Amino acid sequence: MRQLCTLVFFLLTANAVSGQSLQFRFEGDSLTIPLIRDSLRGISGLEIVPTTGEWHLVSDRGWHFIFTNIRTIHDLNDSSRLTVAQKTPFWFEGIRFDVKTGTYFWADEHEYVTAIQYGKTIRDSASQVLLKMPLPGPNKGLEGLAITSSGALWIVPEAGWEGETRMHQDTITFFRYANPLAPDPVVERFSYPINRCPFAQGEERLGGISEILALDDKRILVLERCYDANQKRVTANLYLATPNETNHILRKELAFDFNSQFPGTICNLEAMAWMDEQKQMLVLIADDNFRRNKTLRNQVIVLRRR
């Protein structure tokens, strides 16, 4: 009987842990990165490599920046910590590094074509193409990448694949590659309930996912964002998405509401990464779209897990 009770307790505990929700709070730390270089604009991707401490910032006009020796986000104000600023042929929308294989993955979006590429360096002339396709909608290409602890790669377009970028389409598809470096990688598809933006105008009404990030081997964080041109404001929410391996549906829970929990104006949030190996602090960076106004600047925000 004691063994049975122990087993039941273990199963209940394991289920409770796996079903735990995730919440963040504003760390009380945010800033706008000064233009320590004219080219430090249009930041659309961020990756922090724990083994080297390097902060990789990438721009949607081809620039790749590396900051080193960053202890707080305020160190980004120090131009001496910017050790690399190099132009590449890629128009980045996201970047991730797989520690296990030493491989960088990035999303590349030009006017009509979007792709996922990978290589041992971001400037690798021998980089490989995992996926390439026409844009599903205007300015709505492949946007989010996440690499789990097992090396699986999640990818998602900003507003859905071809045929999914419609206002009445309330679910879009996430791709998961269990082994993206395999000669013929197998993709799994998961359905995700996306929030559209009926209050916005034009293509902005579709809303969009601006970034995703792995929490553990299964769960991912999803950053959804909308822009209301009439009120000139950004709305953004961070969700925890958990896959159901049976029906291939992603269940999402709100983890942070930027418009009610952040005590300031939210900018055009585009990039996020874990600041520490324990995954307790989350850094987000906004894309200034090469302009500067209320919602367009190089905003940096830190959130902490509760």
C-alpha cells in the first residue's frame, strides 16, 4: 500500500509540475540604446550565447553586432563593448544558436522571399538553406525561431503560412524539426491560436508573432504584437505555448501583458533571449524601423520569472 501511495503521489506531483503556468514580472529595468553606431538600427533578432557571453544583435538590413562583457542592459550604452559590427547579405528577422552542435540558425526576409538558413558562423559562406519560400503576405515572412534543449527547432511565420494570412483565420501552423541538421529533416506541424487585431488598419489587422523562444525541451514562449496606427500604439502579449503531442495543438497561456504590466510605452518589440543560463531573466528589444518616435526606438526591457 505504501508503494502504491508513493507512486500515486509521484504521478500527481509530476503532473502538477508539468502543468505549472509561467508568469513574469517587469524587472524595473528598461532603456533605449543610444545610437553608438549609425548602423545600430532595425534590430530584429537577439541571441545571448551562454558559453561565450556574447550578445548577438541582428538587423533587418543585414548588420550583425556582437556585444561582450554585458552584465546589465545598461552596458549596451558602452561602445567599447561592441566588438563586432559587420554587414552581411542577410536581412535578418531572427537568430538562434544551438550550443550542442555549435550551429547558428537565422530567418532571412527580403521583399518577396523568406528563408531559414544555418551555418557555423552567421557570415558562413557555406551556409545551408533549411526552408525557402515566397512571402505568405506583404512583410509577413518567417519571423520566430526557437531551439529546445534537445536541439529541436521551432519556426513560425509572422502571420501564418500561405493561405493562413486572413482575418478570419484564427489558427496558424508552427513547424518543429526534431533534427534540423539531418540530411532530410522531418517536420511536425502544430496548430496555434493566434490573436488577430481588428482595431488595426490594413495588413496590421492580421497581427503577428514577432519572436519565439524555448523554455525547456517542449514549451516555448510566443511574443504576439499588434500596431494601431490611429492611436499610434503597440499592443503586445507574451504567451507560454505547450504542445499536445497527441493532437498536435499548441495550448497557450498568458505569461505577461505588456500593456497592463509594463509601466510605460511599448515599442515595436521584435527580439528576445534569455539573459542567464537558469532562464530566470528575459531580455526583449524593439525594432526602431530606422525612425525614432513614440513607438519606434531601440527599446530594451527586462522581465523576471516569478
